[in-house]
Amino acid sequence: MSEGPSLDVERLTEQLQDLGLTEYQSRAYVAAVELGEARPSKIVEESGVPQARIYDVIDDLSEMGLVEVHEKSGGKTVGAPAPEVALDAYKERHVGEFAETVDYVSSELEKTHEQEQATAGSVTVLSHSESANRHMRQAIEQAEWWIALSLTPERYAELEDEILDALDRGVTVRLVATTSDLGASVSAGEYPDDLLVRSRQLSDLLVASDRSYGVYSGEIPTSDERSYHVVTNQNLVLQFQQYYEQIWTSSRTVQEPQRLPRRYLDPWRAIVDLQAAFDNDEPLEARVVGHETGSRVGGTWNGRIVDYELEGPIDADYKVSIPVKATLLIDVDGEEYSVGGWKAAVEDIAAEGLEISRIDQ
């Protein structure tokens, strides 16, 4: 055996077992490193591995890349490559295998989790901020039409990547940036150009995605504890959206780009936003995704906007108050259709969502 620094064989053996080697493999590997190059019988003598097991153990170590077996005239010899190189390669392989295993297990368990979540009810109460962030990210990632956000600048930064992706998908995103300092200012240059932004002091945290996913947390100044309500029921998420209108209309305007196309959940908000353009007969068209109210057959309709109806039992500010009727009239290949919201009964089409563009675009 070559001279060198003494090894704490027992400790190394235990740690190699922590890395996934068996006790015999660990002892044989330590012996192979100590001996340099040696015959299996010498490794038996040095490691204490039984003679009957040594060839299987050496084969295992060879497959792991920890030793090399050489055929010589006098029989086999076993040598250990530089441990730093061999163990680095061993680590990379096992990290990769571990990651694949985690991904597989995660994927399979997620299927079960989603199935359970689907039957577990529509409201979940969370107390952990990171769990709430995960739900907020999922809500934003799933949005197709419209996202309402009430966030602190810090929370916005945590969700910014998902928000930018939503804007890139063409989703309309509105943000109320909330501050705790009365003198704090929010400027347009801090946010993407396509983001609709207003600001106010002390607002509830809220994320509402289409009608499908909502996360809400109310501000409680007298308590350090914070709970988050996660909602996936369409009617409840719609209540979040409508509550958000009060927050939005009572907040200071930071930036409100008027560029089209823009998406909406229903004609109500589209009419409120674009009423001046409709009144001026600007050439606008709508892509409506929804279903026929009579047959319930789903479809997509594309047509020029020819008129609108917005009314209630009394005169009101329909930026906040929900109208009794909010209808768009569109011309599709010479035939006029009335478009209402997702619960429309008297209009021709109930809209799940709509996108309005300029005809000259």
C-alpha cells in the first residue's frame, strides 16, 4: 500500500453510505483509493469485504464510475480514478436522477391534488404568504381576458414575471398599486407601458383572474396575522371583480394607455371604457367568445360594433354601479347580433370574453 495521509475509514464509509453506496461498496471504494491499483484479493484484505462478494461489489463500483477494472496477464486489477473527478461525475448523475424522480413524483401527485382540489370546495383559507403567492401566480398564468390586481410594490415585484407574460398574451391587466405611506408616490415609469395603473394608500390585497380564480386578503391594521382567501367559484370571483371596481374608480390615475386591441370579460366594462369611441362611431370590431343563449352552442363571432345599450332603473355612474342592461350590437357578415354578459338570457350571445380592435389595425 502506498504511503499517504491516514484516513478515517469508518467516517468515510458512513458518509459514502449517505451518498447511496452500500457498506461493502463504501469499504471497497475507500480501500481502492488507498491502494492505488490492486488485485481484488488485496482489496478484500484491506476492506474486510467477504471474498465471495468482492467481484459483485467491484462490478457495481465500476458501473458507478468510481473504479476502473483492468485485465492484465496475471488477472484483474482495480484502480480508482481521481476521487474529485469520479465523485463529481457521480454527483451530477445522481442529482439529475433525483431531479427526474422529483419531477415525476410531483407530476403524479399534482394530478391527485388537482382532482382533490376540484372536489374540495371553492374557498380555501391560507395563512402562509408563499402559498398565497403560488395561487396568485397560477391565477395570473391562467388568465385569458382580464386580471384585476391590488398589490403593494413589493408584491408586484414578486409577481412581475407572470404579469409581463399575461400582457404579452394580450390579457388586459389593471393594477392598483397600494402604499402604506401617505406621502409615497407611484409613477408611470415604474411599470410596463401596456399596464393600466392607479394608486392609493392602504388597500386590500386582491388578485382576480377572469371569473375563474381569485385571491383576497383584507388589511387588518390592528393585527399582525394575515389570512388569504383563495376562490375558484365563478360567482365568487365575479364578486371580487365587482368589488375591485370600487377600489379602481376611487384610486389615483397613474397611467391608462388607450391602445387597442383590449380584452374584456363582458360588454359592461367595454362600453364604460370605450363609450366615447362608440358615440363617435369610430370603426371598431369585436371578437366574441361565448355561446348562443337559445341553443347554448359555443362559438366565436367577429363583427363590426354598430351600437350599444347601457341602462338601469335609475341614472347612475356605471363605472361603479352594475347596469341592468349592457349590450353590444355587432354586425357579422350583414347579420346583427346582440351580445350580453356571461349570464345573458335575452341577448343573442352570452360572452365569456371579448376583444375589441380598430378595424384599420
